[in-house]
Amino acid sequence: AAFFRRIQKWLKNRWYVMAFYTLSSAAIVLLFILPLLGAGFFGSATFAGPTLATLSQLLGAWIYAAVLDHILIDVAAEYPEGFSLSRRQFLIGSAFAVIATALAFYGLASLAAQKGRLVFASIQEMFAKEITPTSEFYVVTKNLIDPDLHPDVTADRWRLTVGGMVSNPASYRYADLTGLAAINEFVTLECVSNEVGGNLISTADWTGVRLSALLQSAGVDPTADWVVFTCADGYTAAIPMPKAMDPATIVAFQMNGANELTSAHGYPARIIVPGLYGMFHAKWLTKIEATRGEYLGYWQQKGWTNSNYGINGQENGRVHTTAIIGAPRDGSVVGSQVTIGGVAFAGDRGISAVELSIGGGPWTAATLYPPESGLTWRLWTFVWTPPGSGSFKIVARAVDGAGAPQESMPAPPFPNGSAGYDAITLLVG
């Protein structure tokens, strides 16, 4: 009440006070509480999406502000000397307050638990967005506010250094880096925290310099076996030397054509390391170091998988094979014939087959389309004629380019990436 009176004295107008409480309360939830719960800023990682999540929080905050306004202005005016509660009234009021708080936290937890699915409005849109528009490319960050290095590049303060176990340490200005021999490649990125069927996966055309060229130019020590990346926001990640020397691993400075990286995607330079989860594709790059011995980056220190090699020689940190049903939307009502479509991805291993099982029936091959490269997702479709009306569960699975089938056993994202088959339900009218 004391804080309310201060705001009331400051803003004077009753409606301004309500607007202040509405916007500030919604902002706290959308910018702080939801990200802490893993739902993303503005609920971007929820099934509802940022628009509905924002509208629901604004509505809830407005109701809260209206109730507060009524109690502290209208009710207070009716009882200018205040009023006392009986023990029974106090207990009942306290019980309602506890219940309301519990429901609020349950609602937030439920919202956070509803991860966003990869969904295309139609099969036509799926093909049109085989290369994800930059504005729709997924973003995951540890920061409340990401670095904007445009002023540093403009003022010629940004440098990318190559050091550690090298004989000829180097330092590159932005113009130096972009003036080197560059390649472009189509690569799909997927976040390690992506749920099965989730939307933290996108494809782009990247342009940059081979990391191997920078290391070789610096005279990398042949005994160095890891490469560590340090970023402007303090983020770190590392990959084994064989992955760093892979010709497909690049320091990218352009995205989707001759367009410099946006701030959200790592301007002025980021790592693209095909085959590994997104946490290894370090953004806002400032330092590359050759080292000896396994290095634990930012997320690895918190328990997520590293990119090292297991006892059996298996590479850790690599993207799990997955097939995602992107159209129609889960729960859609369809007619006598429907085209089901989606994407399949297995990192740098390619996709050789996608199969669907409908209503518990046998697995049937879907139609595959040529990918943009061996490093991207592969689009697929399946034309289905329902046998009758009812509810049908559609399940998808994929086989990678080496013939290894997708893992069927469900697993959560932590610590090695999610696993299991994607599924939706279609209703036939």
C-alpha cells in the first residue's frame, strides 16, 4: 500500500497508476520469470508463442492492477478509518491468497513446460522456408542483454585473435577477416535444449573463413588437440582439433546471402561447426586458442555434454537423428486426403529415409526431397487418405545417411540432447 501511494503521488492520474502496474508486472514475468523457467523471453519457447504469452500476461497484470486500484482507492474511501478482520476472516483470506499464489505458479510452470513446436502453416510454406528467414531463425542466449559489437567494429576496436599453442599468433580486424578467402555453406543448427519436435532448429546459408585456414596460418602446434572459443559476453566453448580442422567448420561473418550477421546471431563473427549442437557454434567471437587437453565450456561446466570422443570413439555433442512433423499442426481437423510434411535432420550425417506410422499401423516410407547440402535438414512429405473419421496418432522416425535408425527411447534434452519419436494427432471429420 505504501508503494502504491508513492506511485499514486508521482503519477497523480488513476489510470496512469493502473497502466504502470500493468506494464511493470507483465514485464517482470515476460523478461525475468519466464526466461528463468526456461520459457524464453516473452514466452518465445512456449507452445503458446510470444504473442499469446504477452497478451495473457498483460491481461493478468491488468486484472491485478484493477483489483489493487479498487481495494486501495474505492474500498479505502469507504472505510477511511480502516477495518479489522476477525480471526476467521483472516484465515479465510490467507487461504485464498495461498491458493491464488499456487495457481499463479502452476500457470507459469505449465506455460514454461509447453515448449514451442516447429510448425509450418502449410506444405507450401515448408518448402518456401527450407532456408529459414533470418528474422525467424531461432535464438538462444544466456544473456538478458546480448552484446552489440557494431560500435566496436565501426571504431576499429574489435579484434579476433588466434593464439594459444601456435608459433605465429594473429589478430584480425573485421576488414581483415572479411577480406580472406571465404566459402559459403548451407548448414542447419539445432539447440541441445530442443525438445523432440521443437522449434529450436533452423537452416541458413553461412559465409565465412575456414577455421583450419586461420589455425594453419598461425602455425598451430601439432600436439594441440583442442580449440577454445571465447566470446565478447564471456561465453566459452571448445571442440577437438579434428573437428576444428574439418573443412566445413568456419568462422562465419555473413548469413543468408551477402548480409552481415545480425547482433542476435553473433555479429561480427561466429563459429559454424556442422554436426554438433548449437552451443558449440559460439557467437560474438573474440578469441580462438589452440590448447592441449579437454576443455569445459560455459554449458559443459553446468553439466551439458561436451564435444569430446567417448571410449568407443563415439563423438559426443553431435546432433541426434530426428524427424519432425511440421504440417499440419497438432490437433488439426483434416478431410478425406491430407499431405503431411516435415523435416529430418542428423547433423553432418545426412538423411536416407523417413517413415510414418499412422494409428499404430505399419511403418511406411515418406517422400524425401534433395537437401540444400549434406549439412542441412531434409524435407519430406506423405500423402495420407484416412480410412474413416476419428482421431489418428501420426508418428515419424528417420534414418541417417549411414543407415543408423533414429533412437526410439525417449530422453530429455539434458544432458545429451533429446531423443524419441515425434508424434501429432489429427482429427478426421
